[in-house]
Amino acid sequence: MKAEQSCKLNITGEISLDKTLPNWTSTPSGISIRYASGQPLGLILGRILTTAPDGNQRFSPTFPLGRLEAWNPSSSGELYLRINDRYADLANNTGDYSVTIFLAK
């Protein structure tokens, strides 16, 4: 990703946050049954790994992507995505999201 480069996003899919509870189904924007780190469970989160001129790497703070249709990254680097859930609860998630990023020329 390049800082301030205009991106169009297509984020789709559905996951179950607990395969034993049928009503815990989420879309990329998350569900408000429970929150983790102040954000809805199931929400798509992003972080950018930046590299300084001296070679040191650092992650940006986590930011919500959810169902954004357009986005301009605040810093350049490699984009990492994850599902918002408590780390101890990730193993009981099923399903998938699909994220497609179109970079403006």
C-alpha cells in the first residue's frame, strides 16, 4: 500500500463466530452481540507494516475496514487483515471473507 493512494474495496462473505451458536453469524462489518478491543466481533480489521529508512519495521495501530467501499491508507507498507475476535476464541470461527483491493492509477 502507498500512503494516500486511493483504493476501492470489495469486502464480502460471512463467518460464524462460534460454530456451536447458530445466531453468531457476522458480515465484514461485524455484529454487536459482543465487542473485542472496543470493536464489534467479526469486523474486518487492518494494520500496515511500515519499514523505516534504517530497516526497522513497525505496525500501525489497528483500524476498522468493515464494509468500506473506498479507503486512503495513512502510511505506506504491507497491509495485514484479521477478523476482530478474542484471540482465545479464534479457533471456533468458521466461514470466510473475501477482500479485493483495486488501486487507483
